[in-house]
Amino acid sequence: MFGRFGLGLGLLVAFGGLLFPVVMPAARPPRGAAGRGANARQNSSVPLRVLEPAGTTKFSTMGLGAVETGVQCDANGNVYLNSAPTAELAIEDAREGTALPLTRLSLTSGNTRAFSYPTLHEYAHQYGQGFYVSPRGDVYALVEVCRRQAGCTGDHFPGDVIVKYNDDGTVDSVIRLKLPDGVHILARKFAAFLDGNFLVTGFTLGGPPHYLVSKPFTGIFDRGGGYVGPLVLPNDVTPPKHMPPPTLIKNGKPVHPLKPAKAAATVSVKPGTFWAQDVQKTLMVGALDGTIYLLRATSPMRLYTISSTGTVLGERLVRPPKPGMRPLQASLTEQGMLYVQFQSLPALSVPEPHSVFAQVDPQTGKVVEAYSVSPKAGIPACMDEENELLFLRSSKSGRLEVAKYVEQ
């Protein structure tokens, strides 16, 4: 089933104010934070600065049960996240392909606002693929849909719609992405330009009989969902030749359409084998000048500056503060820098992943500041206008709070 092509779900679960990662099959690395011992392992010309607590903002709502990886922020001081009251509900939703409820937290007023994924009655199945928030605070969601009760299998291709919300959380419009005849994609990440056009990336499906994921897709759609055209990213990731397609997930279990499970498991790992994850982990951040930054999670990472007409205005290499780290989320700072959370991949020598937070200059791709924060800080959100790093967590009383960290 196309809707079950997945490369994992990262969740954090809070118990008694402490945060613990939940790992699911084929999951993204769980969220974490770097300890002070990471200073000695820092392999960068930029010193790793250790930050200290600088106060909290408390909310009257209950604390976090589970949060899907990928918190976003706008330029108005609001924080957006998919969360569930318990880990059990979050895992159940993930297995069913349902996105966790989206909530906006206002740090100035202390209020919250829910943006519910609508029930699209004209489709038999729908699978939430994530949300996007523009720097002005416009909220969108990407949903994969199927018209057949049996699901999207074989040559019955999935469709994609973008849900646009009003500021009060109600649905403004549902926009179906329209592709030329014979073109079929799996949309996985998207962003909205300030003029209403959309930037979408994901995977192109090959031809019959299996219609497998064949290569990356990036394209521009207008505000009505019409296909403007493909976008060629210079030096973009490409699948190695003569390798099997990415693993498909069906009913929560990995399957291979061409080979038995044992044969598929014996395929040796070659350079570029994880190209699909490089695409899946793409990050997009909108800027107030109307452009969008697209960060491809390759090695080294590539940062593209893209206009709403589909022009690539710039390409920069981005090297993480520490070798082997991958980008997990990003937002724009008040000074126009990219605030990026980099996370290590689990290894035998260091089984617990950890994070380093950095400011990246989008004009050069260079890390200009890098930070280490205690694991007790919470779930990373963004950097506010006073250069404070913001983290979400549950207080000892079980209420939601936002913790601020600054350099001492």
C-alpha cells in the first residue's frame, strides 16, 4: 500500500517531567539532547557552547504525553507541534497512518489553538504526512488520500491534498495536487511560499508492474494545486544503480515486492543505499522575503534557496558541528539565521543518540554558533528573538511549560 511507505516515526514520551524516546520499527532516531561531555568530542572549528536555564513559561494545559519529531515556529513567537496525551495513542495513530493532532502554543498569551485534520469524506483512506507553518503563521497540512476502499495498491495511485487553515483553526480550503497524466509521486515534505505557491518533495514512482519508488521528486504547484513544473536541485541525491528499491511497509511489517524477506535482508549496504531517507528527512523553512530554504539530509548536506517561480537562487554545503550527525528540525531566527537541531545516529560505541543545536548562515552554509544543552531541557522548539533556546516539557505538576536556555 502506497500510504504505508514509511521511513519511521520519532516520538518523545514524557513521564513525571522527564522525557524518554519511543523507538518503533524503521523509526527515525529518537529525539535527545547533548550532554556536556560532548564538548570533548566536538570536531568543529566552532566551539560548542554549554547553555544554562533562564526561566520557564507555564501553560494551564496538561503536559506532553508524546510528540512527533518536527516542532515548528513562526515569526510571531508561536510554537507548533503534533502531540498525543499518551504514547499508546501516538503509536496507534502512527500504525493507522493518522497524524497526531496539531497544536499552536502562544508564548506571549499562554493560549493554545488546535488545528484538526479534517475528515475528507470523498476518500476511502487518508494518511497525514505532516504540517507546515509559514513565517507569518499560515498553517497547512499534507494528506495522502485513496479513493478505493481496498487502498492504493498496484496501479491505483494515491493522491495528495494540502489543507489550508484559518487562524482560528478551522479549515479554509482543501487543495488537491494535480499532476500531468502518467506522472505519479509520493509527496512527503512540502512548504508554502508567501504568494500561495507550494514546494513539494518526495518520490517519483516508476512504471508497471510494481510502480516502485524510483527517484527523488521536487516540484512547484500553484495555489490551486496546478502543477507548475519540476524543480531540478543541483547535485541532488540520486539512487545508486542496480540496487533494490526502498523497503515498503504494509500493515506495520516490512515487505519486499520482488524478493522474499530472507533474500532482501541479505542485500549488502552500498554507498547511497539510504538515499530515500535523505529525501524523507528533508527540512523546509520559509523566509520573510518569500523564499524557502530546503535542506537535504545528504552527506554532506546541501542547502538550497528557492523562489516561488521554481528558481534555485543558491546552493550551499552544510557540515554539521560533529561528523555523522543528521538534521532533525530547523527554523528561522530573528537575525535571519537557520536554527538547526543536528542529531547523531546510534552506533555501537555511542548507542544513545544526542543532539547539538546550531545557527547556520544560509548565505554560506557555515555553522556560526553551536550549543550543548542538558538532556533535562525537554523537546527542542526554536530560538526566540532574544537568542534563547526554547524547549517543551511537562512540569512536576504535569502541566505544559516552555523552558528557556541561554549562554552564561
